[in-house]
Amino acid sequence: MGTIKEEAKNYAPTSTIKNITELPAIDVDLVVFEDLEAEFPYKFIEIDDNRYKMPVSVLNSLKSIIAAQPELKKFKVVKSGKGMDTRYVVIPLVG
């Protein structure tokens, strides 16, 4: 055991939660996980040991898009607003 100072210097988080909007394209076949032990449970995808939060509003939008375009392979998410005014727009990508 070390001091708090030593532990702090050596600390490396095991995973980082990022926003799905940071990704240039998302494959629809990625696995969605759920962290039920977090203070506020959330869904996420994992890429290169990084967690990207998957808002349920994105899943809801994708449901409609996939119903209209079942061949959809990739999409992008754009975020606007902050806090309670946050909105996500799902953009289907072609090719």
C-alpha cells in the first residue's frame, strides 16, 4: 500500500466514458452493453477499451431509420444543446 499521493500519481482509469458523437461513423452491428451498477445506469458501445455512451433517444431514432432502410450499415450522431436541452440527430451514412 502506498500513500494517497503515490496512488494518485499511479492511477489509470480502467475505462473512459465518451460520447457517441465523437465517432465519425458507427457500425449498426456493434454490441450494445449496459452498465447497471453505475449511479445512473446507461447503455454503451466499446471501441479500443473506450466506452461510448449510447443514448436511448439514438436507439429510438435508429429503430425508425432501420425500419425504412433495413440495409443500413453505418450512421453518425450529431449532438446539439446541453444538459436537459441536449438533442441527438442520427444521420444514416451511405457506402
